[in-house]
Amino acid sequence: MAIDSDLLQKIKKKNLEDVEAAWMEHMDDRLHDSSWYSAVAREMASAKCQVKIVELIVLLAEGLGTEDAWEEAFDALRVGLGLAPKIKEMRLKTHELARERHGERDDLVEAFEYFDLPGAEKPVETFDALREWLRFEIGAGFFLFGRGLGKV
């Protein structure tokens, strides 16, 4: 989705209050418009506004989480990790939302220790691996291409 030129100018001029207002308005109207949020976040990254990116991505992910749109929320967090990988708050909030979503799992603490997102050198790859791990529950069956059925 294209970003209107007025918003692009606000981003380039680092008028972050207006950018945040536009983001929040868009969340009220079109919460699931991931391409728009990604485009705005990329523009903000090019304007060196990583701290505000983290804040807005977290708001979006929390909003999606309240609607049980967890995959979209995690996709948004992945975008945030890619655009602001060095900001520890982004990593910690990603960890927190993963705990909120998968808090009932017995192996969650073990998974968080193994996939050390807060300390990862490559946070996007680490988050992808954690998401892949959390797709499967202990005792669940799955099909592995070339090997057949299996059990976690």
C-alpha cells in the first residue's frame, strides 16, 4: 500500500507526533493492513527513527494480540526486529508477547533459554527459529516431508 505524500513529508521532517497520530488512526480503521504499517516503518527507519518504530510496532502487535491475530502480531514484531535490531526494548517486548501468547506451554522457559532473543546477535533469525519451535506442542503429531508422520 502506498503512503500518502503528506505522511511521507512528516516522516522525513521527523514530525513524530503527527506520524504517531496517523498510525493510531490507521489502527482504529484498518488494524490488519500490514503492508501499510511495514511501509511506514521502513520509511521511518530510513529517517533514523528507530526508537519510535519500536513504540509503534509494539502498539500494533499488542492491538493484534488482543484480537487473537497472533501470527500477524508476530509478523509485525519481526518487521520491528529487522528495522531496529539493536534496540533492546524491541527484543524484550517480543519476548513478552511470545510469553503472553504461549504462556501455558511447559517448555516455554526452556525455549526462551535456548533461543536467547534478548542476547541474540541476529534477532530476526533467532525469532524465526523460536516461532518455528513454538508451532509444535509437545505430544503433537506432524508430517515431515520425506520422513512421514512424527510426534514431538
